[in-house]
Amino acid sequence: MSLLMLPLQVGLVGTGYAAKLRAETLQADARSQLAAVVGHTPEQTNHFCQTYGAQPVESWAELLRSDLDLVIVATVNREHGTIARAALQAGKHVVVEYPLALEVATAEELIALAQTQHKLLHVEHIELLSGIHVALVEALPAIGTPFYVRYASVNPQRPAPQKWTYQPELFGFPLIGALSRIHRLTQVFGTVVTVNCEARFWSNSGLPDAYVSCICTAQLRFTSGLVAEVIYGKGEALWQAERSLVVQGEQGAIVIDGDQGTLIQADSTRAIDTGSRRGLFAKDTTMVLDHLTTGTPLYVTPTASLYALKVADAARRSAESGQTVYL
């Protein structure tokens, strides 16, 4: 992949939280210029562009006709694959917020297309840049062989927001839409052998294509023998919030509750530094610019994201069939 002339011309699809953080970083970095933006509505797009000094466009198809070096896709999950494919075909480098696509076959096709086009395809996985992940990896040797993990993300919301993240067609199956929960584990613990999953949804009478609550529990068995339980839930039917990660090992345990980390061993219990969750989108964006301008390797590969997607899709198939899925 040849290096590019500066400043890099960047197009952004989306005007939400992640898009704003990326726009701030692009605006502050002399190596990039946010040239064009398309959002959900003209009003949102115009306001966003006035804030960040970009040109509003009416559609992502129009954006791709612009003279851009890089396109960042930060819109609803359902559109990721379609826009990424069109951007790669148009000769652009592409950054996509996870998941790369809602379907495994589409994600595989996009990775192959990027290789054929000799273009960057980067799937954001900022969970790997977080202080929690760094603390987890650094503490693992202290607990010996890990054999059990419980990873829970439960977010009561009352009333449930009228957002696309509560619409299965736009968000995807819960563990696909929230792929980071799977990816953190596959990145650390490796290959999964079997997946069992159950999911329950509470429908939204006022919005037939949405739900007001979901709870999804998956059990992953890894080739090492480690068993991981992944719990993801949100909405009105849930009452107790939880954001925790527990790793049990033969010589100790790592417990992360919210932003507090603890290492437990036979003769001691001590706090571990989990750092901050701030600035991760900025860090990801800067690393992409480093890669495109100097060739610096990125922290994650599309293939690793694809593998996590395969595991998450196995969870979907298990929930739908009631059967164990073998990978």
C-alpha cells in the first residue's frame, strides 16, 4: 500500500457519538482534513458540518464520488457492509465501526475485496485499546491457567430509548451488534469450539420493528478447555446494572467491576490499574492516520474481527435453533 499525499481527504458517514469524536481528532491533526459528511438528516448533517468545517452531502453515494482518500463508516450497523463495499470499489481506504457487517459471508467478501483493491480496511475495536483490556492481559500470568470467565454488560433503561440500537434489523443480533463482548475474549483466549446461547426480547407495541428489552446469554467453550459466559442485556425489563469481568485461574482471579480492578491470589489481594475509557476513538483515529502516512502497523486485523463475528453468529444460530453450535 503506497503512502498518500497530505493532508488526507476524509469523508465521514454518520454524525453520532463516534463520528463526533473522530471529527474532533481529524480536525486537530494536520495530516487530515474532514472534507465531506453525510448524516441521518440534512439538519443533523448541516449542524455537524458547521461545527467541524466540512462539506455536507446528501447521500453516502454522493460522498463516495468525492475525491477522498479515506472513508469512515460510523452509521447504523445494517449499512456497514454495503457502504464499505462501495467505498472499496471506489478506491477509498475504509474504517468501519464494528461490526464490519451483520453477515459473516459479507464480511469475508469485504476483506477479500480490500486485499484485491490494495486498500486499508480497518474495523474499529477500541475495547482492545482500553485500560481494562491492558490490565487484563498484564494480570493474566499471575493467575495461572484460566478456566472460567464471566463477562456481563447489563444496562437498564427506562423507558427504552427510541433508537436504532433497539431495532434488530438495524442493530443485528445482540452479540453481533455488541461484538466487542465476544472479541475481547477471542483476542485473549483464542479459538472457540462450541457455542450455546439463549436470547429473549420484549416487543415494543408502539414500534413493531423494535423491542424495549433484550437479554442474551452465551456460553463459549474454548480449545483450551476454558468456559466463558457472556451476558448482554438492556432495556426496561432489567433492574440491576452490571459491567463486570471475572477471570478465574488455577492460581488466582482477576475481577473487574465497572472501572475497578482487583487481582486475587492465595496470599494477597491488590488493586490493578484499569486506566481510563476516555480518548479511545481519538487513539484509534490517530493510529489509522499513522498507518496511512508512515505504514505503522495497526492494533487489530480485519481477520480477527471476522473471527469474533463468526462466534457471535454462532451464538445467533444457537439461540434460534436451541442447539449447540460447533465451530
